[in-house]
Amino acid sequence: MNCTNCNDPIVTDAKFCGKCGAGVLSEKPIENKKPLSGSRVIKKIFQIIAVLFLVVSLAAMSEFSIDDPKGGLSTLYDIFNITAVIAFIVLVINGWRYRKSGPKNKKWLGWRWIVFLIIISLVGLGTAIFSQALTITREKALQNPANSIVEAVKAKMSFPKQINDSTVITDITAEKNTIRYHYLLSDVDTSSLSNKSLRDSSVSSVCQSKDVKHFFDQGINLEFLYVVKDSTQSYLVQFTKSDCQ
């Protein structure tokens, strides 16, 4: 190596030129950065995926809320929400420490952290989506309470069901603010059947039922549709709250 001032040869490791006395600039060896191996590339990809999942999960959980009267599901939702927030804060702090320490801190986002963040994010995101679907379902049920009652009845009862020798209940449906029971009549004398006769024969039992009273209090009416087997004959009987007052 020669002196940059007088171009005179300089002894190795000398700090000053022996001829002119100029200071010698030390030459630091250029470190060749090793290319990322396949496993490190995969790890980098999963690190990015874990962070993206966490951000999306936090955004979803902050956007949606859950209405749970019993509180169990709401508490679980809050736990995952808080856990995701804490994980994000720790992630930011570790990222800041990583920038300051550089290569010395190689455990900024190891595989355990990656798996933990992905699990928390997926569970939190799933809970947020489920809570939103549950909220929408409840809102629809409130708009038409007959739907929720019909679903509850169908969950407990299988159709068709034999009522007596000549009557089979085939279905129950919700028609706006009305619950309609569907009956199939067989081996009956239709000459004496009419909407009025069927209504008169059932009004007493309908009005004495506590379940029916509960329906009426919610603004839900009742309909009984009777269809005669192997014929085109049908009868529709309707009941409202005023019919039982």
C-alpha cells in the first residue's frame, strides 16, 4: 500500500507515512453477504404471512362486535382481541429492537412466534366472522320472530308426524308475521268440512294454549292449512290475538 499524499510505500499496519508523516487511512475488508438459503427464504415468507394475518385479524375484530346475552362468547371474543393486540405490541417492540441491534438479534420472529401469530390471527378472524354472521342471523330473527320459532320447533320435531287416525302434520312454516301449520287429512267426510267448522272446533284449544298466547304477545298470528289427501280440497283457518280476547 502507498501513501495517498506522497505515494511512498507504507509498512503494513503503519498509522503514519514514514516519509511525509501523513495519516494512513485503514482499509476495512468488504464483507460479502451470504445469499439467503432456502429455509431462510421460507421463514421470511411465513414471517410476512404471520404479520399480515395479525393485521387483518386486528382490523376485523375492531370492525365487528358481538352481541351475546349470556356473555360466554363475548368474553372469548374479547380474550382473543386483547391477545392479538398484545402480540402486535410485542411484535412492534421486537422489530424496533431488531433494527437497533441488527444481526445480533436473530430471534425477532422465530418459528414459535410465527406459529403463535398465525393461530391467534386465524382464531380471532374466525371469531370475528362468526360473530358477524351470528349478529346478522339475530337481526333477521328480530325482524321476523316467526322464523326463529319455526326453526326451534323443527329442531325438536320431525315431520311428517301422525296426530290421530286421520290427521298428519307435514310441515310448519313462517309466513311474514304468521306461523302456518300444514296438515294432511285422510279418510274424512269432507261434506261437513269448512273453514268455519274447522275454526270452531279448534278455537278453544288454540286460545287456551300458553304457547299460542306467547306467540300473540310477540305479534305473531297462527294459520292452520288442511289439505285433503288425493283431492284438490284445502281449508285455511286463521287466528289472531283478537280472536282469543
